[in-house]
Amino acid sequence: MFSVSALNGSGEALRLLPWSGEDGKPCYLAGGGNGYISRMADEMEDAQLDMAAEILGHAADMLADSRTTSVQLRFLAARMSEALRDVCRVAESRGARIPEPPCPDAEDSEG
């Protein structure tokens, strides 16, 4: 499900944004990550993570309540599916921006 980091024509990594474009296709952002769109994406990711945590809390309450109906559980499952999709996209985007650790020299590993 997780894709390899997208690169632009010059080999620069592109940031996966927390929203989709037309036809549900992923949107990417080029640049250093300090501009308006990058800050907006950061805020949206934070909101998506907060919403997922809130839905998870509601799920615990609803599952503990024996009066919860099947209709309510289906609605909850739909919202949890949306939240999980958002959280996966945030994880993919943030994971792609983690710098690679330095690779030890082959000489250092011998011995």
C-alpha cells in the first residue's frame, strides 16, 4: 500500500499532501517545506490525527454500550475507515521525509 517516495524531474523528493486531487489521485508538493502550502498540509495532518484519536475514543464508548445499534456501528466503522485512510497517508508522507541514516563505510564494517 505504501509507495516509494515520489521524485520530480531533478530527483528532488516530493511531499505527499494530506488531500487528494481530481479523481482521487494523490497530490504532491515540491520544495523545502517552509511555504504556505506546506504549513497548511501540516495543520491538516494534525487535524486528521486529532480526529482519528477522537473517533477511537467514541469507538471505545460505543463498543462498551450494549444499547449501540448496528446502524450506529456501521456509521462508526465508516468514519474509522476514513480516519485510518487519513492516518496511513500522514504516516506515508511523514515517513518519506525521514532522512536516510548515514551508511557506514564498508571498511568500518570489516574487522
